Amino acid sequence: MGNSLFIVWRESVEAILVISILYTWIRARGDGRIGVHHLWAGVAGGLLLAGVLALAMLGLQSQLAGDALEAFQAAIVIVAAGLITHMVLWMRAHGRHMKRELEAGLSKAADAAGGVSVALLAAIAVGREGAETVLFLYGLGLEQSGDALNRMLAGAALGFVLALATAWLIQRGSHWLPSKVFFGATEIVLCLLAAALLVSGVERLINLEWLPPLLEPVWDSSALLADGSAAGGIAAAFAGYRAQPSLTVLIAWFGYWTLFAWLGRAPRRARR
């Protein structure tokens, strides 16, 4: 429940902030060719795009079985891990100037295409965040069933409600809760979730015998923190913890953090 709540909360806050910027820009511009209805049309288009993606994935899964289904699910969780990491790195590079860059690009596009540009931008922003959320929830849902799946969906709904409240707080109290602080504080949790999804995907590839475990287990910490315990389950879902990890899983986990550290430093080196 907690990981789905966090994912939906964070993704929804991003989308809501972009919509808020567009809404404020439309009001301030006062251009008769561009109205708020263009914004809401774009939001509806983005939501429709995310819904189509969800139906497509469910439909594709229903057509698969055995190893093909396992491979499809492994690909989804690995792609979701990559998207989370890309989102964090993108926000680190562009988040500080996102509002200014968005308004500058929007002014240029609006002069050429009018309200259509606002609708397209809103559709892309909402559709991208919605599609990412669908992929993340799908990846998380692969590990759940029954009551656990219901709790995950309840967490997603609660995450959206919290996102509305958070976006309102950021807008109203930007002096004490700037968006930079919000996104900086949440990016480490997102990366932990990405690492957990990557571990899940690698384990599926090992089960398919597409990857060798190399050495299994490398250690056994079940006596200290078992995967099946409440705390162990949370650590597994949020950070990819395994009480009896294989060497391949450890290489993937440490490799992820090494690659993230290297990619995270690249923009700083470029600015020097």
C-alpha cells in the first residue's frame, strides 16, 4: 500500500503542478484564442492516453502464458525502474527552471498554434505522468493478489488525494515548502523503489534461466530480517532487500546505484 501511495502521490503532484502553471499562464496572458477549455481538453486527452495504455497492457497480458508472460512482466518492471530513474534525473536537471522553460516554450508555441498548443502540452504532461504511473502500478501489482492488491489500489487512491493537498500547499506556501525541497526529498525514495523493481525483474529473468544466479545465496539474514516479516516485506518492496540474495541480484542492485551516481554527477560536470 505504501509504495503505491508514494508513487501516485509523487507522479500526481508533478502533473498537477504543470497544470497549475498552464492555468496561471492562460489567465495572465488574456489571449482570446487560448482558453481554459483548451487546458481541460488536454488533461482529458492525457488521461485517455494513460487509460488506453493500461487496457493495452492488461489485454496483452491476457494473451500470454508461461515463459512469455513471465518475460513480459520482467520487461515491464525493468522498464518501470528505468522510467523512475530517468524522471529523477530529468527533474534534477530541469526542475529548478521548469516553470520558466515551460512558459517560454508555451509562449512561442501559442503564437504559432494558439489553444491547440496548450491542449497538446497538457495532454503530453498528463499523459506522460499517467503512463508512468500505470507502468509503476502494473509492476507493483505483479507482486500482489487478493487483499494485498486491494490495499495497493486503496493506497493509490489515497496517494492522489494527498497529491491534491500537497500541490495546494506548494502553491500556497512556496516560501516554506518550495518545490525544489519537495522533489529533492522524494527522489531518494523513488530511486529505492526503482532498485526494488529492478531486483524483481532480475529475479524473474533468473527464474526463466535467462540469467544465471552465479552464487545463491550469498548470505542468509533471515534470522535478523526475513522477507516474509512485516518489516522485511516493506524493505523488500521499498529497497529491494533480500534475506537470501543471489550474486546476480547483488550485482544488479549495486550496479544500479553506481550507474545512478555516475549519471547524477554528469549534469554537474557539464555546468563546470
